[in-house]
Amino acid sequence: MSEERSLNFIEQIVEEDIANGVNDGRILTRFPPEPNGYLHIGHAKSIVLNFGLAQKYNGKTNLRFDDTNPVTEDTEYVDSIKEDIHWLGFDWDKELYASDYFEQLYTFAVNMIEKGLAYVEDASAEQIAAAKGTPTVPGTPTLARNRSVAENLDLFERMRKGEFKDGEKTLRAKGDLASPNMHMRDPLMYRIKHAHHHRTGDKWCIYPMYDFAHGQSDSIENITHSICTLEFIPHRPLYDWFIKELEIFPSRQYEFARLNLTYTVMSKRKLKQLVEEGHVNGWDDPRMPTISGLRRRGYTPASIRMLCERVGVQKRDNMIELGLLEFCIREELNRTANRVMAVLDPVKLVITNYPEDLVEELSADNNPEDETAGSRTLHFSNTLYIEREDFMENPPKKFFRLGPGNMVRLKNAYIIKGESFDKDADGNITTIYATYLPESKSGGDQSGLTVKGTIHWVSAAHAATAEVRIYDRLFTAENPAAEEGDFKSLINPDSLQVIKEAFVEPGLLQAKPGERFQFLRKGYFSVDPDSTPEKVVFNRTVTLKDAWAKESAKAK
């Protein structure tokens, strides 16, 4: 019963179609990316929806690359898209390309010309736009609209043979110049592009427009439910019209709201700008909303699928808080990530009454949320590193960490009491001195003392050095695309801070790229592919708590 109540509107349509025997109850969806950039989290929602529908209703999903613009396409993008889909946990039935259908689409276009429903246009793009009119003023026909079928067939064949330059001719559908829907006013079907195609080479110099390739490719594949984002609503009448006039399999188009996230941009053109102008370090920069960027940052397929499920499938556009995505990854990593100790801003701590030549082995649980995660051994000595922020020279009353006279517990170890400290010429604390209570050992504390603070540490003699990259939101504005001026002026100058020398538990030197950990009290971190056997590199995936929400609340 609960599942029935949670059906989204597309699932309701699918279930009605199955119940009514539409297409014999067969479900075939498609995911049609353009191979002109890397997929982002908005595409992830479409992937989860299309592949998820097919899985739920025992159907299939085709992966069909919309490779109709050779100028912007590259096999690099094709490969990255396939990798992203597999990483998210899905597989396709057939790998197809709009270019597979170029011959068939050409035949469809000839059919439209023969029916008197398409003509070869001489006018420029500017002239065509001017002649289209406005939403309240009908368009006016160009001289080419009255060409004979025979002349149009001849010109279209000559377009294919390469007799004309780019932009010299186009093929237009003969629609309704008075339609209130501007997409129906003699839309373009083909344009000339003398460019090398990543699959067909130089065989073609005319390429179908998306509005012509889309519905016809769906129909060729017998797609039952062609799911698009809301901006394609005004394109649907044209989708249906082409299919009707060509008398081909009646695929149906349905629209849903795309995923928009705060503090980022989803325009592929803008993401490309960020990459090409060097504002980020490639498409997989962990600050990017690309699937490859999120993967490198430490996000998991399950966390992204969880976001898509929580957001749901709506009919109205809205802006989703980035904090919801961060909540999803925290939920998962809290259960699955092993806890470790890493000191990001180290200061030396010497325990003066602990024997200099003693190294003690202490036991620490890997993950208190997972009984099967086991434990690990920590080395404890008289010289440690702790976080600089965990010590204050003159601590206020409610500072429950270390300071002169203050007592604190070292995680999995002993209670210590701050005694004194050294400073350098600039007034920076260089060494802290403390004493420990031998009878206060974790797991067998006989001291009878209770302290309010617990801090993390690493043994100076055993610590490994790591580079830690602290990533934050790429933009300072919630909706950069809606702000005036250049969106790049809103890039957060603190979106990346690199700590070249942090100290971590020595076992982390064996961590593999993609492994995820909770650095106690600091956040969740993932091993970056830049890591080497000598030096591991960690990316901060997300903080332990939503710091931005706290700051936003203060601002209000």
C-alpha cells in the first residue's frame, strides 16, 4: 500500500499503460546524452529515472548518444558517459547513436519533402528568425517556401553531396506560421556542417537538428516512454507531428523537472567554461557537479541515487539544497566509513611524565556503527601531534579542550593535563607540555575523573605525512545563474585549500584511491587518484555537520 501511494506521475502513466495493454505492456526507455561534455548530477536524476523505471517494470533502457553535432562531440565524452552510468549501478540494453540512423533520417526527410511538408531554405539564420514573427504576430513565408517538390528534392540531394557551404542552405519543415507555438513555425530539420564526425568521419556534411532526430530515433527503436525535462514541453507537438506525418511507431514524450542544485551551475556550456578557462582542474575537479567530480570527491553511487529518490519526480522546476546531497553522503558514510585520526593543523604535544623510550599499543574501534568493522592498533608515545585549535593559552570558561590547568582525554588513550608551552619569535605556540594520569587509560580507567573534552592525536614518531585538500562550495551565491553579471565572478575564493603536510595514522599509507574515511572530528575524506605510495592525498568529501546551514541561520 505504501508503495502505491508513493508512485510518481510517470510511474502512474506506466502502470496505466501496462494495465491497458499499451504496446503489449512492453516498457522501453532511453537515456540520450549529447557526447559534448561530462555528465553532471542533473543527468544522474534522468539516469536513475529512466533505468529505474525499466528495472521496476521489467523493461529495458537503451543508451543512445545524440551525436548530431560533429563540431562539439568527442569519443572522450562518450567513454566518460558510459563509465558514469556503470558507476551509478546501471547497464543499458543497446548502445546506440543517432548517427546509426543518419541514412534512415535522410529518407524520412525526403519523405517529408515528397509530401510537401519540407523545403530547402536559402535565408540566413537571422532572416529566418525575423520572418518567424513573435508569439502574438504570425510569421511570414520566405520565397523558398513555395519551391516545388522536385526542386526541393534536387537541392536536398545536392546539400548531401556537399555542393553548398555551411549556412548556405537548410531544410525546414512546412509547419504552421501562425501557430502560437514558435517551434511549429517551419522549424529547421537539417543544417550543413562540413566537419569530421567522431563516428561517421566525412561521410556526411548535413546533420539533422535535435527536434527532427529525437522523435524519429525514438520511433526507430520502438521507445515506449521518451522522458525529457520540462523545457521540451513546447517541443512535444512537433515530436508528435513528425511521427504522425511519417506514419511511424508512435513513441510518446513525457516531461519532468530537471535537478537544480544550489551553489553550483548545471549548464554544460558554463561548466565547459570553468574547465577551459582554468577555474577548476578539469571535468573531474571535486568542486564540479559532474558525476566524475563527485566520484573523485568521495561521493558514492548510493548517495546520489538516494538524493534522486528523495527529490522525487515533479512537474515543476525547483532548486534543491546542496545540503540535501551532503546529508545523503553523510548518512551513508556514517554507517560505512572507518574512523581514523588525522591532524590537519599540527602542533607538538610532549607528555613530560611519560617514559621517552616507551611505545604503547592501544586498541581503537574502526567503526562504532558497524560491529563487523573490527579494530586497529594505535601507537602511543610521549610526543604527539594534536590540532592547534585544541589548545588555548588563556582558555575561556567553557573551553573543554586543552590549556594550562585544563584536563582533556586523548581519544583511546589517557587523560592529560596542560602544564606549559613554548612560543617562537612571532608568538606562535610551537610545543605544548602536559602530564598524563597513568591510571586513566581508556577501557580500564581507574582515575575516577570525568572530563568533558576528548581530542584526537597521532604519535609524532609514527605519523605518516599526507596532503589534504579541503573542498568547499564552488560559488558564493545560492543560484549563480540567476545573478547579474558574469557568473564566474561569484566563484568562491576559498573553494579549495590545500594542506601540504598533515599527519595521519601510518596505516593510511596503504589506503587505495576511492577509499573513504571519517577523520575524527574533522569530516569525511576520500583518497584521491593523485596519491602515491610515498604520499597519500585526501579530498574532503563533506563536513561532519552542515556548517553552511548554521552560517545561513546566523545571517537571518
